[in-house]
Amino acid sequence: MFSYHEIMTNRISGLHHVTAIAGPAQENLDFYSGILGLRLVKKSVNQDDPTTYHLFYADAEGHPGTDITFFPWADLAPRRDGYGLSTEVALAVAPGSLDFWGGRLARMNARISAIEERFGEKVLPFADPHGLRLALVESASSLGRPFVPWESSPVPPEHQIRGLEGARMVERELGETVAFLEEAFGFREIADEDGWKRYGVGEGVSGQYVDLQAAPNECRGAWGTGSVHHLAWRVADDAAQRDVREDVAKAGGQPTPVIDRFWFKSVYFREPGGVLFELATDGPGFAVDEAAANLGETLVLPPWLESSRPAIEAALPKLTPPTVR
Ligand code: ZN
């Protein structure tokens, strides 16, 4: 059995969070918290555009690797499919959970597809209300992950989403991206099936891989509602982040300086195929500026925006907790 301890010797230990672009914020909250049963662990604003929320959903404690976040940009056009984008986010559930989820998502009128098998695991593809492609994966290895169920979730603890399972990326061609993942991230090929190549760290189990497909005949894709904005990868601490940042630069990437996001520190760059990546530290975590029991209940602003709080709060749409179903 794979051990999580083992992979901490690698500098990237898996996915930290995925950030995507949503439509109206209330619809986003209703879906991710009210239907998928994730906890809203942080309600903040886009630090570059404080008229827009930044909503973070995760397990009860906001463990790194359980987190999917959104910029609700209701006025943005829908994404344009094509290469150079991450095209699907996979979420881990326990084996035997897909019957529950298929029934629940159908009852809530979510857009679901037929169950598939991928790399030996059962997968339920579906989409959120704004078109973001998602997949629930019955992942045995997810049972060994740090995960705390949320007791106020409408989803029973045994079926709750246990974290990010993986993500898909579509590229014009794979060569440069693969070389980059190997050199800068220390990834290796885990498996190859049905036109998708899986690259990851360690054994490439739950939360530790990305699936790549070449689409040389498509056009370049573009961000819009329903698209992934970036994939953030876990680094243990500032020192690991500095080391990986250097390797990214050596491999030809153009990483930003370290940016303090308070709940973690971030570095951004595009991988050679165009997908925006982030390196995010595991700490200090979401409880650094709110009590763990009250995560996500009040609007949290970075210090330099505190003086503008009344104007920011007035400009943001009101959010009400989803009706539990
Ligand atoms: Zn991010």
C-alpha cells in the first residue's frame, strides 16, 4: 500500500487546488456546497479584481489537495474549447459511491454522462451549471488521504468528495509539456490508455496526476465561464517552492515572484503548452485568519483592502447559504 509519507521526499506532492471560472456566485455556491456537499472554507475576493468573489470549497478542514476554488465572472463569455487548457477536474469518492452520486445528481437535474471506466476505475463525468467538466472517480487510493468529512454537508460522510483526484489537459502536442513535467516537476509516465497519457508523482495515485491528450487539429482554447483557470501544485514549504521555482525557470518557464496569499504562498507560470500552473505551499492554511469552526462565514479581505470593506461588500452580490437537500 502506498504511503503519503513517502512522497513528501518529492518536492511536488500532488494537486494543491484547482481554480475555475464560474457564472453567478449564488449558483456556484448552491451547486458546490448544496449539491456536491463541499464546505465553503473561504469567502474572499479576487486580489486583482476585488469586485469579484473568490470562493474556496474543500473538506471540513480545508486540507491542501481537497480544494476547488472559483472566480464567479457572470458577465464573461463561455470558454472556447481547444488545446492549451485543462479541460476537466476529477474529484475522488470512495469505491461504491457512484450509485449514490448518479442518483443524487440526476435528482438535482445536473448534467451527467454515462459511467465509464478509466485506468481501471469507475468514473462518472458530469458538468456544473456553468459548463465546467467534472468527474467523480471511485478511487481506492483516496481512502488513505488526509480528509475530514464536513458534518453539516447534505452528503453522508461515506460518500463525501475526498479531494481532488486529478485533472485533464489538452495540448497541441505533448513533447514539450511532458519534458517540462519530467524535468521541473519530477513527474513520470504512470499509464497510457485510450488516447490519454497519465503523468504524476510517486505512484500517481489519488491527487497526484494529470492526464494529457494531444489535439493537433483543434484551435487554441480560451478561458471563459466553465473553464479551468489554473492548476495549483503542492509544495511542502517555502524552501521547496524556491527549489521548484528555480527548476521551472531552468526548464524555460517564466515564474512570477512569490506572492503571499495568506493561506498559502503562490508562484505562477505557464507550462509550455499554455496551461496556467501555480506552486502553492501547504501552509499556513485556511484557519490562519478565521476560527476553524467558522470558516467561510464572513468575507475575508487582504489587509490592503480592509479600508475599502464597505464599498467592496456593497459591490459584491449577496450570498445566502444553499438550501440543504
Ligand atoms: Zn490558485
